[in-house]
Amino acid sequence: MIQKWWHESAEKFKNIELDGSVIMPNHFHGIIVIVGAALCGRPEINAHPANTGQPHRVAPTLGNIIDWFKTMTTNKYIRNVRQKNWTAFNGKLWQRNYYEHIIRSEEEMNRIRKYIVENQAKWDDDENNPININRRGLINQTLTNTAPANIS
């Protein structure tokens, strides 16, 4: 379902291209390339609006794209909870914000693509994996509940 709406975003927003992506159990990574965006600058003070070179419609921002993606996936998930007995979630499906990073070179793009591809393989060791969180909790609980050795 997430992958479907990821691909739909490129249909909805004609000024983007999608690159690497991966769906993780508790988060999502994806690269969005914004293409053909007009450079924004300060218009001349006395220039006639028709001659400023400013676009008549402003292209959607990354925030607009992410908001749409989160809205569509959340609405679909809620429908499936009601209609197909999917497991309900407490609170919000997505966190409020998102992490963004401007990729400035082909080398950086390749490094991030590699990170996305390899991210799934690292899930077993990820500190946010619930198994590891539970494991850490048990270890901390065991350490706190263990009486110190009596040294004489």
C-alpha cells in the first residue's frame, strides 16, 4: 500500500521523479528529485507583474508532496482497518515531521542510494527494532534487579 502511493505521488506531482526507496517496518526512505523547478529570486521593485519572470503558479514544495503522501497512506490504512480488519494503530500512523536532505552531487546520490538498499539488511540490529528495544529493556531490568555481589 505504501509503495502504491509512493508511485502515485509521481503521477500527482508532475515536477518530481522518484529514485530509490525502501519500506521499513517502522519508517520509510525515499528519494524525490524535483525537476524543472523555477529558480526563485526577488522580483524587481518597479517591474510589471507580467514581466517579472515569476511563474503564474508556484510548483508544489517538498512539504506539499510529503503531506499528500502521508494523507493518502493514512486514509487508505484507516479504510483497510474498517473494511479489511487490518490492525488499528494508536495515535498517528506517521510522525509529524520528516527528515530532508538536499543531495548536491552524484557521489552523494550514490551513497544515499546504497544506504537505502542496505538499510533493510541492518534491521535486525537497528536500535528502533522492537525486538532490540524489548531486549534492551530486559537487560536493563535484569541489571537493575540484580543484587550487587558481596565482596569481603
